[in-house]
Amino acid sequence: MNNSWRRPLVSLITFAGLACAFSAVVLVMHEELIAATICILAGYLLDALDGAVARRLGATSAFGLQLDSLADVVTFGLAPSVLVYQYLRQLALSPAVTWAVCVGYVIGGAFRLARFNLLPQRKSHSDSVGLTISTSGATLALSVLSNRTCDDQLIPVHVFPLLVVVLTVLMVSRIRYPALATLFQARWLSLVGLGLAAMLAIWLSPPLLGSTLIGGYVSFGLARAAYDLVR
């Protein structure tokens, strides 16, 4: 492939994720919340893809880093917070409380990205400082999607703001989370993980399975941080 097309190709993937974010916000405006969650999750996959493609093609750049961060603020900061605000509004939760936690989430995500951009360039598979905004956004999208598939009974309405606050705190915290790619470096671990996921899929719907897996990842960082404090 011609070198001049490598970076534009990666940027096109990033722009596709941004288009998913815009689509999610528009769908929320039309109260199509399930479709909006799917757009956010599609943006999550595209965000992982553009980084992988950039490394594979040797097309990483300072421009790409800034562009990716700007897209992440919209895709995993603004879009999920708008989704949660509309969802909780439909469930008649206090608008003031909902507004406050959602604004705090967007600010926390922007802070996390700004801090990340100022850190020394890290190895591709090293730990990240704080929960990534992409994982936080995907967690919120999956939570809404899972609740919808369970007739809004899985997560009580008054627990949702607490979930948003916890994710915000984790993003701005110094808790270290492993890069998701490192979890699949060992082939045997990948096979075991896929096998367990297949078995869980028999009993759980795909949204519930996704929520379970990503919830386990978030809990792993908390458990490891607690272990480091007490050992």
C-alpha cells in the first residue's frame, strides 16, 4: 500500500466512529435508545480498529492521537451521557441529578483524555492510568441496552447515577488498567475466554453477556488496586 494512503485510511476509520457518535445523539433525540446504544458500541469497535490498523501500518502520528482524542470526547463522552440523560428522564428520575452526573461524566472524560495526551508515549500494550473513556462509554451503553432488554429491571433507576459517578471517578483516578489486547496475548487464555463466553451466551442475552464481561474488566482494576494497597 502507498505510504501516502496509510494515515488517511486510519483517519477515515476515526471519522466513521465519529459518524456513529453523531448518529447516536440524533437517535436519542428521536427516543430510539436501543439503536443509539448500538451506534455507540459500533464506535467502540471502530476506535479499537483504528488504533490496531495504525500500528499495523506504521501510521501512528501526533495528528492521529489528537484526532482520536477529539473523536473519543464525542463518541464516549457526549453520546453516552446524552443517552443516559434521556434514558433516566424517561424513567422520571430527577432532571437536576441526572444533568449533574452526566455533565460530570463528560468533564471527567475530557480530563482523562487531556491527561493521557500529556503522558510520555507508552508501549502499545502497557497499562493505562485510569479507566479509558472508551471503556466507560461502552459500559454505559451496554448498561442501558441490558436494562432495556430486561424491562428496566436489571439496574434500579436510582443506581444508574451512582454507576455514572463511579465510572467518572475511575476515569480520573490513578488506578491502572491493563490494555485489553494483553488479555488475549496468551493463546490458551483466549481460547478459555471464548469458551466461557460461548457458554454464558447460552444463558445470557448478548447485551447481558457484554455487560458481564466489561463489568468484570472494570472490577479487575479495582480489585488489583485494593490488593496493592493492602499487601
